[in-house]
Amino acid sequence: MSDIYTELISKDWTTHSNENSLVRYDKLPTYDTFIRECLLKNRPALFTASCGFMDDWSCITEWLNKDRTEPDFDRLINLYGHMTVPVTKCSSTITEYSSDDNKLTMRFDEFVNLWRNNETTAEYYCKDWHLQKMSGETKPLFYSVPTYFQSDWLNEKCLAENEDDFRFVYMGGDGTNTPLHMDVLGTYSWSANICGRKRWRFSKPHSIEFIQEPGDILFVPSEWYHDVTNIGFTISINHNWFNAFNILRIWKHLCATLEDIEHRIEDCRSVMSDTWHAHCQLILQANEGLNFASLYKLLYIIAQRRMKENQDEYKRFDLWMIDKLIREILHHSIFLYAFDLDTFPERPKVLLKQIHSFIEKQKQ
Ligand SMILES: O=C(O)CCC(=O)C(=O)O
């Protein structure tokens, strides 16, 4: 195994705190450097345009005008005008991140006409658009996922199961914004500016403010609160994701949210008796898109895929982390109360045995 994975498997690195600064990369770092400087420290990073990530992205040539500074609105309408897109109405009175009051859907051509119009440009923000998924998986990606973000269990599972993914396109005018929030489940995100600029403000655990220029890609660590404001006509591509480096944070986030749900419906406990735990898990799934059972299923899917693929160091590292997490989940008594393990694709203890014998075989 390469030094870094051997090192990670042999020591407890999972309790590292959040580093209080933004790393700026003007040249591509090695993946090991990114792991050490950002993933292990849960620290934000800005890969500037000079890293050249977008040099061969077709969205740059297809979506922008000749000098690549602004969107080519007519071309965008030609390409996607008929599609229905999610649009958020930005207004100074709505500051709550997930409020549904300001969420609309409309045809993309209708949105573009609001976006290019001075009177409405600051008001309508097309966000969380699953454009790649809606265009069909057979169409080539109009961008490529930088190496640093390719180990992504969340989108890997969604694509394998043909579920809604966490790959988005954002388009908005000067002043459109995303209010203060932490990303869903405490996931990482990465955000690539195709055109326009964004002002980012991290406020917790540390405050940092900076501008993301066109061509820059930002890595947002787990559980960092931030708000974002667009400057000029802005298009960005963005993924939410998790992997072996932040899965324990996701797990802790789920446990904390469950505690909160349990607290809120404590008064129904005596009436519901033996279905109460299952009910709490249903609410957890509805609120977060994941509960203990669906997290286990995700781990099962990733583990099966890793055991089929040709061995590679990071795959063994993934299996090591999956094993560690399944043990933690099994220690949580709720897991056994809330679910009938016979309905699972594989009982957790059987899966653990499979992983062990796979790892042992690989060592020979
Ligand atoms: O670009 C935006 O408006 C929001 C992006 C964001 O919050 C993120 O990537 O985590």
C-alpha cells in the first residue's frame, strides 16, 4: 500500500480539528498533498484557474460567448429551453436557507429571459438543477470531475441505483445568493465557476471571506457554514459528496439529527411503543434523505463494488473505513430495534465477514 493509506489505517486521524485557513493552489497538488492539507484537516481549498481544470470542458465552449466572459443566452435556450428547471426567488426578506416559500419551477427559456433582463436578474436564481441526470446518462458529461473529488460514495451509489444524484448546475445574475447554511448531511461540496464571480463567506467554524473568479474551483469541507453571492452573470457546477474521509462526520450528523427527532416526538413514545424507533427513522429519512438503514445499504453497495473492482490502495482503504463504520452502526442499539435485518441486502455481520476475508486474500 502507498504510505499515506498505510499510515491512515494504522492511526486515528478521524478526530482532526478544522484548520482555520483557506489553502490556495495555483498549481495542481498531488492527491496525497490534498489529502494531508485538506481532507484530513477538513480545510477549504481554492484551486485557481491557472490549474487549468476547465481547459477541455465542453460547457465552456458551448454555453459562453466567444470571449468566454458571459453566458451565450440564445445558445443556452437552444440547448435546454424546453426543460423544466428549479428556480429560487431571492429576496432580502427571505433569509432562511431551505424555505419552500420562494421555490418555483419554470421552463428554462422562461428563466433565461428573467435572468438576462436587468429588472429581474437579481431576483431569479436557477439552482440545484440536475442537468446531467436529466439529459440522460448516455450523454457525455459537459465537464469532468477533478481527480481530488472522484472518490465520491454518494453520487456513485445514486448513479448505480438510478436515483436522484447530487450533481448540480447553478445559473444566476448579479446579487442572486444562497443564504447561510451547512451542506446537506454535512457533506463536502465542490463548486466550479464557469463564468461570473462568487463572494463566499464562511462563518463557522471559522470566518473567511474571498472571491471565487471564473475558472476557479472551490473545495468546501464538511459542516462549514457559508453564504454565497453571485457577482455578474454567473454559472457554476457543483457536487455534494462524501467518502472515507468524512463518512464518520456524516454518521455523527445523522445520530445528532436522530436525537433531535426523538426529543421532538418523545410524547408519542408510550402510544406507539414498539414502532416508535422505526417511526423516528422514517422521519430521519424524510428530513435528511438518509437514515441508518439507507446508510447501511449505501455502505453495502460501495463495499460490493470495491470487492469486484481490481484492487487498488484506496479501495482497500474504503473497505477498511466501511468496516469501521458498520461496527459503529451495530453498536448503536437503535439499529437493532428499528429494523428487521432480514429485509437487508445482506446481514451486517455477514458483510463484515466478507470484507475481512476479501482483505485477507488480498494480502496473500
Ligand atoms: O453557489 C451557490 O449559490 C451556493 C453553493 C454552495 O452553497 C455550495 O457549493 O456548497
